[in-house]
Amino acid sequence: MSDFDELIHNTAGWLSEKGDEGEIVMSSRARVARNLYGHRFTHHCDNEDLLEILRKAWEAARQTGVFQQNRFIQMGQISTLDRQFLAERHLVSREFVQNSLNRGLVVNHNEDTCLMINEEDHLRIQGFAPGFNLETAWQRADGLDSELSGLELAHGDRFGYLTACPTNLGTGLRVSVLIHLPGMVHSKEINKLLDSLRKLNYSIRGLYGEGSEVMGNFFQLSNSATLGKTEQDIVMGLREMVVRVIGFERKAREMLFRKARRLLEDKVWRAYGLLRYARSVNTKEALSLISAVRLGVGAGLIEDVSIRSLNELLIYSQPAHLQKVNDRKMDAGERDVARAEYIRQTLNARPPE
């Protein structure tokens, strides 16, 4: 079985609904930026430099306990579809998909730890956890960072770890959650929340991070500043902010169900009916419908669908995943039909967990 076959058939652990606050927070991530001493930053490297960094990083990664069962994927040697698949899986960034030559990805068996080599920085170490578990995600990233200690990293007394983007100086740590906020969106409070978060030095982006579109009422919320703060400060700061955002979301949902329960129930059940019986559905519509059903599950309206099933649908209804599952390339119309079929089969076949 190939690396991609395993990725398709072995669902990522961070899609589990067993994480804290799994009804609202889909997953947590910690990402650490590091660069090798004596090498130019990635965007100034020529192909020879990139190959040397790739070689050094891979040799170090294969010696770690984290990657004893691993997949090493050279991005320049796989198809555009496969690269898009990895982006949909949240294992690589959009920049990594577009600039793939002499880049590499190492990912462990459970998909809870991975290493991007030659992204914006030489090393992008990522740890994932289901639900609201920032500490677990951080421990995974920090554990791999420690195991790569044989690499000589660019570090200074004044600025800490040196990074290609000044916003990552210091610890080089970004922690984030993928959070579902339909209550804030439907109550028209989301823009006020976004403005407040930005003023407090937090970033909020779409489903696939920087530059991506907000779909299905899913947002990525992360810290913006790293310099002058410890890793513990960063993790605890985001934890406190996410707790507040969860509170706002719960209050928004309560108010909506109190003031417009019939309308919301109708929206939820219409969405569920469409997902169960539609014969064609595009990506945006699918995410919107999944969002509504997820809201219904959280409110106790729908009891025969698990959050895990909805988490998996969110990923497997994406274009590259559909084509990999069906083992063929499809145009947009074919994908819409295949997406509807996949969703129907999933919802009709899986009992609640």
C-alpha cells in the first residue's frame, strides 16, 4: 500500500470527536518555525541549497522516535492532485503546494506530527490534537523539535530563533484552533469578534489558513506575536482567548434558539435532508450544509450523526480527496455528483459513536 493509500484509508487522529469542546473546536495545532545555521532563508536559496537542507533535515528526522513509522514525501515528485490532497489534509500550506521543487514532508503514522522541509522556513514542525487540546499539540511539536537537536539552528541572544518572517522571531511558535462559529455568524456578531481579536494580536483566517476563504463557518484562530513571549505564555494566552470565544459562541447559539428556534430547526433539518438525499452538491454548499447539521447535533436536534462523521465529511468532501477516493480525475460536475454520493453513503452507513 502506498503512502497516499494509507493516508486515504487511515483517518487522521485529530478528526476524532473525543477532544475537549469537540462540538465547537474541531482541532488544535502547534507549529514551530526553525532554520539551519549557515544557510540562507528558503526564498533566497538556489536548488543546490534547498537539496542540502532537505538532505540534512531528512537524515535528522529519520533518526527520531517520532518518525520510526513515517512517510517521507518529496513534494516535487508527486502530482498536483497529490499536493492538493495534502493541503486539504492540513498537512502542508498552500505555499508548499505551489512551490514544491526540492521540498519535503515527513508525517508520522497517526498524522499528529509532521515536518515540512523548505517551506517559508527550513523547518516547519507541526503537532495536532483533536478538539481543544493546545497543550497536547504543543507537546507533540516540542517533542519533535527536541529530537531534532542534532541540527544546528539559527538562533541569537537578542531575537531568539531567527525566522524568514519577523513575526515568528523569538520562540517561532504559532498555536491555533480550527473552530466552528455558526452562532456568531448567524447573530451578525462575527465581524465585531474578528475586529476585537485582531486588536489583541490574534489572527483569524479561513478553513485553510492564510489567504483562504471562510467556508462552513469554520475559522482558524491563532496567536500573532511570538517575540518576547515564552512558549507557555503563547499557549496559555491562546487558551484563555479560545475559552472566551467558546463562551461567546455558546451565548450566541442560546440567543438564536431562544429568538428564532423554528427558523433554525428548519435550517438544520433542511440541511440534513439535502445531505442525506441530494444527487449533486458543490464544495461550498456541502460545507454550509455540514455546518448546519453540526449545529443541530450540538443542540441535540440530531442524534444519529456523530461529530467525527461530520469532521471526516469536511475533509473527504474536498476536491482532491474525492478524486483520490475514487481513484480518478474528475471535472467539477463529476466531483459534485461523487461528493453527494459519498456524503449519502457516509450518513446512511454510520451509526452514532
